[in-house]
Amino acid sequence: MRCFVTGATGFVGSNLVHELLAQGHEVRALVRPGSDTRALAGAKFERVEGDLFDRETLRDALYGCDWCFHVAAAYALWMRNYRPMYAVNVTGTQNVLEIAGAMGCSRIIYTSTVGCIGLPQRDAQGHLLPSDETVPATPQQLGNPYKRSKWQAEQIALSLVRKGLPIVIVNPTAPVGPRDVKPTPTGRFIVDFLNGRMPAYVDTGLNWIHVRDVAQGHILAAKRGRVGERYILGHAEGNWTMQQTLEVLAQLTGRPAPRWRMPWFVALLAAGLSTGLAHVTGRPPAVPLAGVRMARYKMWFNPAKAIRELDLPQTPPEQAFADAIEWFRANGYVKR
């Protein structure tokens, strides 16, 4: 298949490009001028320079493509002005999806986030039940601009499905693995651990998945996904507390895990001060308030639908962390 990919220089997008090429597909990727393309090293693809607002370039780039993967997004937990984020995540998404439909793509895969799915609830015995695709996010859970903008983009995607566009939505959990150049917040967490910059932790939880499985999940969604459906790309055994995650990192690296579990209200106070200072200096806060607010809840999810319908791979999360550690060490992110 001839595939068009946005967000190709990012963590998920670059791994998707490499996976598509490995499976024998042709790739045409939208790359902004001046982008860091280190994650695409060695990939033989057709580069198209432009952005999500250049509809003419998008039309030319999508001409003749069978599949469209819209992975690009603006992700930040703090900005002085969130208008650019909404422009990329909402207007940019509408541009790509509409034009992909007009150019005749047989499958359009939109990369959303599990932040658009409701948080886990407890059963009668008090056990936390990981959320699936049917759990709606409440307005309170869409409490930061990133989540709200991605939710708005999902609504646009679903409205275009009702107009006949062959869109499938994927909702990755917390990907881990190689080519995290920036790095992402999850990658930064690993780098900080490797460099001994983690004196404490907050009691939270995430669903971890190998980024390669996320990339393959995108391709499987194009092959097998049902139009108009959402698929959580996560790991069935990947719902870990932060303490479990740190224990695995300690076993893989030989470094001691932090023992002090910071009370949430202390983290909230520190984040409030850090975010307040950011408004003065203009530099992103070391501890974003939005991140600490999200950390109050365990973001555990149930990927059974993607495993059942897409045959989503389930690489052990321990392997994902091992691969990430190896890549960060090999690429100079770890101080000796």
C-alpha cells in the first residue's frame, strides 16, 4: 500500500514509518521544514515538506495514497497560549481527514489518546476496573487543553464517519521504546531515572505498551479496524502502579528506585509554584500542574477489543523498557 503519514518525526510516527517500510509498504511523510529527523534515520520514504494548514500541499501529498495515518499532534502540559495547540489538534485534524477522504483513501487512521476515554471506576469490592472504549470521559476528566483539543478532534472524526469517510480511531496508552528523540514525558521519566534525577515519586498508574506494538496497531487498524470504531492500543498486563514501574527499572538498570512516595498535596503545591513561576519566566514548568492533576488517578485501560479484533501484539512491557533504556544509553541521553 502507498501510505501517507503525518507526525512522522515524532515518537509514534517515526516507529510507524519504520514498521510500514519493514512490511513492504511505500511511505510518503509530511515533514515540517526544520524538523528534527533523527528518528527517521535509515528510513527510505518520500518526504513532503509542509504543515497541517497547507491544504494544497496535503492534496498533492495524498494523491494516489491508499492509507492515511494522521499521527501529528501538539502535546504540552503547559503553554502561555494554547491557541496553536487547538489549531494543530482540531483544525489540522479536520484538514487532513477531509482531504484524505476527498482523495479517496480506503482507510484513514486517526491517532487520538486514551485521555479521551473515561477513567477507571471501582466495583462493589473497591477494585479498580480498567476502562474500555465504551467509558465516556466526563468534562472534569477533560481538564486540560491537550485532552480537550484531542476530544474535539475525535468528535470531528466521528462526524466525518457519519458523512461516509472510512475513519478508524486508535487510542494509544503510554508507549515506551526506541526513537524517543524529544523525549516524550514517558521517555523523560526513564531518562531522569537513568540519570539519578528522581528523588521521589507520586502514587499513580499507567498502562505501558511497546511503541513497536503501537505502530503495528496502526497498521492492523488499517487492515482490520471497523470504520467509526475506537481501539485502545495498550497491553493487557501493562497496568502498573508507579512503584511497580520503578521496581522494573531498578531491576533492568541496577540503579536504586526512589523510596519516598510524595503525598499528592505536596506534589500539587510544588506544581502550583512551578507553574506560577513559568508564567513569569515564560519557560515551561519543571512540574506542570496539569501533569500532577492527572497523576492523582490511575490511568488503567483494557485493550481487549484491539487484541480481539486487530490481533494487537503484546510485547511484555519489561521488554519495552529494556529497549528504551538501551536506545537512550546508545544515543547519549545518559550521563556516565
